[in-house]
Amino acid sequence: MSVIERLEEWKSEFNPLYQKEFNTSSTSLAEKEDLFIITITGNVRVISKVHQIKITKFFPTHSNTNQEYLKGDLYNLNKLLDWMEQNFQFQLDEIISKIDL
């Protein structure tokens, strides 16, 4: 599995709370590097107010040109995706905790 295949798989995993997307940046930070821009966006309606939660992270990788990096990159990517989803949940919990019922 490549980094882009993992991102495609992650994107296709349905979650009703938010949308998942990623893009490849047209510029990179280093030579022979791919830079992915990964975003989770959700709009949460609480009573009559809409709150937007948007989390964007960058993921640089050399594994597309050097397979020696692939195992570590996939490990780090999975950790990043898990963190992003947990961060979304924490922000959602924070919004919900401020509701006076």
C-alpha cells in the first residue's frame, strides 16, 4: 500500500460528522518530496447556531520515490489521521459541553 492509497482508503471510510479530503501540494518543502494537505471539515448545528470545525495538516513524504521510507510514512500517516479524528471529537465535545440544557 502506498501513502496515496492509504489516503484514498481513509477518505472512503464514511463518517456522518465530517468530510475528509486531501490534495497534493504543487510545491514541496524538499527535493523529490510529495506534500499532502489533509483536511477534516464538519459543520455542527447546536440549537440555532452552526459551528464549523476544520482541521488541516500537512504530510510530507519521500516514500513515493524511496520505498525505504514507506513503512515509517504509513505508520506516521495512520497516527496523524487518528489524531485528526480524535481532535475533531475533542472540539465537538467542547462545543457540546457549553450548551445549557
